[in-house]
Amino acid sequence: MMATPLDSPLTFSNVGKDKWWRSGFFASQTGYVLLALVALFVVMNFASPYFLTEGNMQNVAKNFSFIAIATLGVTFVIITGGIDLSVGSVMCFSAMITSMVMTHISTPGMPGADWFVHLAPDGKTVIANMPGLILLVSVLAGLGVALVVGLVNGFCIAVLGLSPFVTTLGMLSIVRGLGYVVSNGRGSFPSGPEANYLYTLTSGVVFGMPAPFIYLVVLAVAMAVVLHHTGFGRHVFAVGGNEKAAALTGIPVVRVKIEIYVICALAAGLQGIIISGWLGSAPANMATSYELNVIAAAVIGGANLAGGAGGPLGAIVGCVLLEVIRNGLVLAQVNSYWQQTLVGVIIIAAVLVDRLRSRMA
């Protein structure tokens, strides 16, 4: 029996193709949040004629940068299915240590200060022995305590098998308490011949943009390269996708988890130092509850608390969205206490949209 040729040959053009709401720009939650951000810009522009002015946009860029660097670090942790509630306390503690070390080594007569400063012939003016050294040592001291916190978190979670939530919640209290202990609850402020260097680097303007925003862009690009173009980045996603399967394929899960908690703590420490430079001090209650805003920004931007999803673009978009809400409410003369309510609504809405997309796939 001879086969009859078909007038219209069979095609399988629809096989393997995702629906439009799960492909291209809409393939991740970040795309939907970015659309919501654009819509919010339009609404806020009509609500206040001052919203899209150059000065206000610079304020927005500066203010969201004050949590965005820490959000990049937390996003690393969330991608692996973890959580870090200690970032706010680490921000404060690192800032305080940086300020206290700078003051200590800039004061003639203090132990070790002779290595860094000396008095001018007038007997009053303090001069740095080597320009930039005091600032470098102070910042490294602040980042050093953050590094220790990250190592402790990572060891407890990856080696001892403790819950990330419980471990970092405990570390939140420990680090915050240490901050009160070393400062007697009074906080600290940078002083000495190189304090102005710190202020310039943290609150200055580069090419018309706030310095913290420039640091954020550089770190976000570095994070994107690490996550998508290095073996370490692939390991991070693999651990978040299925930790047991990652271990069976030879991925050093313990080492990866320790490293991402160290990265998260260092990002928080750097963020705290930048904030203290902008404030001109490191109060003992600095960055209280910042961990909630940081985690909220990461989740809104598309980081999945179950692990396996997230990135720098989403983290930044989430931070911008939160800051635009805060800024817009102030300009529209709406009670600022509504901000927390709106943040909660947006978090739930973002997760709901992602869940609906998954069900419609």
C-alpha cells in the first residue's frame, strides 16, 4: 500500500516554545517588577512636578544605593536557598569599627598611633605619615570584622548544619550587642587628618552621579560576571537549585556556602562604611531593621527564597522601587508610615505574580 503525500507537511513549530509570559523580557519576575517601576515613575511624575527633576533623581540614586550594595550580597545568599538577617547589625558594627580605628590611630600618644601620624612643629596640627594609609587601615579593620561575622555564619550553617534563619537571627543580636559594648551605646564618628578623605569617597559626586551609585554599578557588573561567567557562579545556582544533587556532582557545597556568607557580610560591611561616611558618624542604632528592607528588595527583584533564582539587576530594581515609593510619598505629601504597608503589599504581589506565571506555564 503506497503512502499518500500530505498536502501540508507536518510542522512542530510550537514544540518547546514557552508562552509569551514566560519568555524574553517576561522570563523572570524582574521583568514584571521593571514594568511596575516604569509605571510608578509615570504616576509619580503626575503626582508631583518635582519628581523627575535632576536634583531629586540624584537623591533617589544616592538613597537606594545605601541599601543596594548590601542587597547584592543578600541576593547571593538567597540564590543558594539561605537567608541572612544579620546584615543590618554588620553594617553598623563595621561602620563603628572603621570610625573608632580611624580616631584611635589618628590621635598622637595612643598605642600604635606613631606609625600613622605625627605632630607638626606647632605642636597642635596632626599630620599623616603616609597619605591614605590611615583610611586604608580603618576601612580594612571595618571589613575585617565583617569577614569574621561571615565566616562564623558560614561555618555554623554549612559545617554545623544549623538553620540559616536561626543562625543569622542570633548573629543579628550578637553583633548589635557588640556594637553597643565597644561604643558604650554612644556610637562613634571618624576624626583625624584623613576623615575628609572618607567623607569625599562616600558622599562625593563622580561624573555628576553620587559616589555610592558608582560603587554600586561596578559591584553589580562584577556580580553579574561572577554569577554567569565563572565556575563559582554556576556552583552558586547549582547549590540553590538542588543542594544534594550539587554535592553528588562534586561541587564543594560547604565551601561555596561559606564563601557566599562571607561575600554577604563584606557587602554589608562596605555598605555600613559608606553610610557612616555620608552621615559623618556611626550611631549605635545605625541600620536598625535594614535587613528587612534589604531582603524585601532582593525578593521583590526576583530572588527566590527557595533558591536557584536571582541576580544583580533584580536586586537593583527592587531597591529602586522601594526608594521611588518612599520618595514619591514624601513629594506627594502622603504619610510616610504608609511606606511599610506598600512594601508588604508589593512583596506579596511580586510573589503572587511569579506563582501565577508558574501555574500558567
